Amino acid sequence: MFASLEGIVNRTQPQIACVSSGDGEGEFTWLNLHNLPYSLTNGYGAILKYRSYLTGLVVTDPNQPDTLNLATTIAV
């Protein structure tokens, strides 16, 4: 969900980056390498900050595998 938010928000210009410490490089390696300023926020804070970029949310049910196909169709 946050990767999708990142893609939508960054369509016109880079404004948000999702970071993770699980890749072995460190969370902020690429931001620091390019001397990009950043401030930290949690996922819910990012949704609130960039909510004007969103028009809805499609949720799937893991107990109903076909909802993934339906969600993909609806979200386009």
C-alpha cells in the first residue's frame, strides 16, 4: 500500500520515499548518498499528509482469494 502511495505522490515530482532496513544497505543510504533532505513519518501520517492525492482505497480479503482480482480491476 505504501509503495503505491509513493508512486502516486511522486508522479509529478519526488516527494516521498519508503525506506526499509531489511535490504542490507541501511534505511537512508540512497537519500544520504544524494544529499536529499528528509523527515520521518509513520504510514498513517503519510496517508494523512498526502490524502489529497488519493481517491479511494481497495481492500482485499485474504480468506477470499478472488478479491485480489476484483481489487486489481477496481483500482485501475
